[in-house]
Amino acid sequence: MSWTLVTNPGITGPPRPLQAVCHDRSPFVTIVCGGCGFEMHVHETQLPSLPRTEIVTLCNECGELLEFPSGFLADAFRRLRVEGWIA
């Protein structure tokens, strides 16, 4: 049930708005499974379809149960905006 929200090691210097280049070009947060180290990401555009309660999902690689407290992902995107990573 463990996971880590990680920073991008390729990004250095002061925060600046970044353009996501993944499939829908929306901002995303990267999550690393604590069980196997597999990296996954959640796009901000996915949040409206997710419940406003605790979110539970499985690691795409090992099947480890990953739990996110209610509001955690929305707060992560809010923090990225405050820090200047998302415009």
C-alpha cells in the first residue's frame, strides 16, 4: 500500500511552467509504486471522473494496492500551481 510522489530529476532550477507532452498534454503527477518501483502518472484531466473520496487503485506492474487520501491528487496539482510548475 505504499507509493511515492516524485519530482522529475531532469528538471532543475527555479519553478517554471512546463508543457506536458504525454497523450492529452495536460499536467500530470508521477507516482512510484513502493512495492516494485514502477512509475505511473495521473493526469489532471482524469480528476473530474474520479471520486471525491479516498482513491484506491492497483500498480500497473505488480498489482500492489495503492491508496490516496481524499483530496490528495487535487492538492498535488494545486501545490504545483502555487510553486509555479503549472500555469
